[in-house]
Amino acid sequence: MNLMDQRFDVVVIGAGQAGLASGWHLKQQGLNFIILDEQRRPGGNWRNYYDSLELFSPAAYSSLPGMPFSGTPGHYPSRDEVVRYLEQYVDLFQLPIRLGVQVSRVELGNEGFEIISANGQRLLANAVIVASGAFSRPYLPDIPGLDDFNGTLIHSADYRNTTPFRGQNIIVIGAANSAVQIAYDLASVATVTLATREAIRFAPQRIFGADFHTWLKWTGLEKTRWLNDQSTPVLDNGTYRKALKTGYFKQRPMFTQVTPTGIVWPNGQHEAVDSLVFATGFRPNLPFLENLPVMNERGQVMQCDGHSMHVPGLYFVGLPKQRNFASATLRGVGPDAGHLLPHLLRHLNRPDVVHTYVQQE
């Protein structure tokens, strides 16, 4: 379909979990919208994550609005299960998605927003929801000598499985869930040390038989920004603690320098290393908004609960801690997208449908 000069009530950028949840809410309101994504299949970056990835939240806390995650409520879904769930979600609700469309620029004019794709197609919209995800721009810390390393250097975004690393000496950098899970995965075929700037904080995955996320709900902590569901603490059923205690993989304070052949620990000891695996998180990837007053001087998105602070009609879904602990998770994007609706509908001069909106927390 040629998107040239088509006008929509809302254009959603990103067909991952945040974009799909936004699409569900928009469809309930009968709005004219479209979801754009540069990938060839919906689901965001989930299919690009490492093979052994397992959610830290059970199926009961891993659903988008309108469709429960299949399986037993206490089951912890795998990467492939999440991908299938998102594909089924698109099919069930027949969300209008255009794939293979890379948005290069969003501009604001007298007639609303103009969304320009890399191949020159242009769309007009009265509102834009940016749901391109917070996990598409890997972050590497600035460490002396990093550019001179001759071994394998990858980010967790590019890690798939243990096959290329058999027999190696590997340093995994990070103290959060992904770092610990990848270190444990690699330790089955390699010598692994986890390098961290802070102590690893473990939390029991289940407390008195109830999942950690259930306790967050009961205590009300899930509605705060006190924790980050993509970071710490590391949820553990005892496996990772035991692995560290028994030396299955090691943990040491962060190294100070990288050399062509390895790293230098804080005590001055040099260690030869084959691979560095950085599980150091991500940063927002919003180059298409560079012409709008969206980012501050620290590279942070200027938004409040998903509303752009300086661009009326521009919204965000899926940013870490956007509203609370769960904002960047499967279960969090639905309520966050729903929270935007009354404001978005008023922006569209559609107050007649505000009364049909039901907040789902």
C-alpha cells in the first residue's frame, strides 16, 4: 500500500509490545490509526534476543490487554513463546500494521504531524505514539582501551547462544538479570567472570509460594518507580546464587582498563581474555525526533507519564519507569497506553468516546 499523503488520527511508531498494546486501545476507540515498524515481522526485538532467554515474570504477569498469555499462570515463558504470543495477538485483533517502513523523521506543522519514511513516503497524523522500544540502542560504557581490544566484543543484544564461545575465557559485564543469565549460560562451555560496578542484589523469585511480582502487586510497589523491571534485583530461584557460591562462574569488581589482549583488574592484575560480553543496558533510540524538542541535554526523553512535555499530541509508550516499575514490560505497556487515552482523545477533539475507556491495571 502506498502511504503517500494518507492522514490518520494516530500513527504508532513500533510494532513491538508497546506498539501492539497501543494499537489495541486505539482500536477499542474506533480511531483511524496505523502502526509502522522497520522490521519484516511484528513483535519488536523479542525474536532477536538470546536463545535461552526466559521471562522473569510468570505468564500471569506477562500479558497485553485483551489476551491472556497462554499456559499455566505460574509458568515463566521463553523467548520463542513470547514471539508466538505477540504474533497471535496481531492476528487476533487484526491490528493495522505496515512492516518494512523505517521512519526517518517526524515533523510538526500547521496540519499536525508529518511522518517521513526512509524511502520518502509521507503520512499525516493528528497525533503520534512513539513505541519504538527502549531496547534497540545498546549502551557500551566508556572504558579506556576498549577500541583496541582484539578479541570478540559484543553487547547482550547480539548474544544468541554459547556455540561461538566454547573453551574461551570470557568476561560478562553487568549486574542485572540479563548479565547473570548470560554468564550462567556461557559457564556451561567456557570460563566466565562477571564484572560488576556494584554488588549483585538477588531477590527470591518466589516468596512463600507466591511470585515476586505478586508481592509487588499486593504491596503496591508495582505502581512506583522504586524498582526497574529490566534491571535489579536479580530474580533467582536459588540457581544463580548457588552457581556463584560454587564457582560455576565468578564475580569480581569492574575492571579499569581494556588492553588488546585482555583487561586490567583494579589491583593492577592483567588477565588475558577471549571475549567481552556487555550486558550494560540500552538507551532510547529516537533519531527521527531530533527536529523536535524531545530530548534534554543528558539524552533523556522529556516526558511525564507518557506525554511529551513540549510537543502536544506526541506520546510515548514503553520507556523504562515511564509511569512505574513495569512500564517497559509486557504487562506494563497496556496500562501505560490506556493511561494516555483520555488526554489523546481530547487532543483529537473526540471527547464523545472518552466514556468508553476503561483503565486496565
